[in-house]
Amino acid sequence: MTVRKLQEKRGWAFNIAVPILKPTLLATTRREWIGGENIPETGGFIIALNHISHADPLTAAHLVYDHGHKPRYLAKSGLFDNKVLGYFLRGAGQIPVKRETKDAVGAYAAAVDAVRAGECVVIYPEATITRDPDMWPMKGKSGAARIALETGCPVIPVGQWGAQEILAPYTKRPHLVPRHKVTMRVGPPVDLADLRAQEPRTSAIVNQATDRIMDAITHQLELVRGETAPAERYDMAVRGDRFKKKKAN
């Protein structure tokens, strides 16, 4: 299901990836996309969504691509260490992030430039797969908020569900049969206008913007799941990493 035609040239990396990945996703998933009209047709913007599986960057890319845009991800720098994969990811315009280092500033600047150039930047504000036992969104990090406050671009919240059935967190064996339903609900842009108007831009303002983005993502996921999220978000700094042993194996 293509809702809009691609707005820009695909480039060599997408020319290789799309004919392989899109038919594979069509064959192995059932899709329910809700609210796609909230994805801007033109101009730079951020897609901010919850993270539930290593498979969901592919299903999210499917959503974005079929709404007329090439997704640019802020991706873990380790993915770029492999020469072949790194060459391909850079060819596809993906942005390496070395978290918790000074090099993260370069990723922020690249994302700002991409948005200002009219591109779609996809960000997982949690920065990793959720550790919440019921897979609700965790406490968010500030990257999406800082980019949005700097550029004034729309932040489009997406609540997604289903990819964890295809590939459970920190497992290696996908479950492709029977086809699993992947639902992505796209909400209206997060209202950050009052925060953008405030100067100087303090950490408190950035934190408020981050909380609004996470609230919007969580609300969309509540609508998808038909459930209410916990009043307090899981915070890895306080409660730890319950997948640590799985990651080490």
C-alpha cells in the first residue's frame, strides 16, 4: 500500500534495499496504519516512536517510505563498524551516533541539517528497546526535543505494536509464520510552540519538550493497545537493565 509517491530520488542504497525489503515485509507482515495523513507531505520533520524490537526500524521505514519519504535514522555507531554495512548505511543517509560521547554533537548537527534540508529524521527517544516489563515507553532522552526546538520542525508521534511478535527483544530467531500484524498509529504534531518561544533554552525547557513527546507517543500506543500506560515511566537509571544478561550472551 503506497499512500504517496516518493518526494525525492531514491539513491543507490535505496535502489538496492527497497526491491528486497518491501516485498519481504509485504509477505511476512499484516499492516494497520492509522493517521498517516499526519505525516507531512513536504518540509523537514521528525518521526518519534517507541522501540520494541530490532525489527521495528524496518517496519517503521516501510511506513515512512510509503508516505513519500526516505527515512534517516539516528543509528548506533556500532552498526557502522562493519565496512560493508557501514558503507551501505552511509549511502542510505543514516546518521551514526556515539551515545554519551562528544561525538554525539556531530550526529545532532547532522540531524538538524537534514531537517532543515526538508528530510524526515526518525528518532527513538528512548534510545534503546524498552525495558518496561509490559513494553510501555520508557523515560525519554532529549535528542528529538533539542532538534525540534532548534529547527522548529514538526515532531510526529507514532505508537507502534506488533514487531515484538516478529522478533522478541534481544533474540536472534524471527517468527515469520503466521504473519503478525504490525500496527502504527500516527498522531498530530506535538505542540512545542510555547517552549520554542522561551529564551534562554534551559535544560528544564528541553525536559518539558521531551516529556511532551513521550506523552504523545504513549497516548498513541494506548489507543493501539486499548490499555492505559503506567503513571510513571520505566527509568533505566533507577531500575536497571532487565535485558543485561541476554545482551551479554
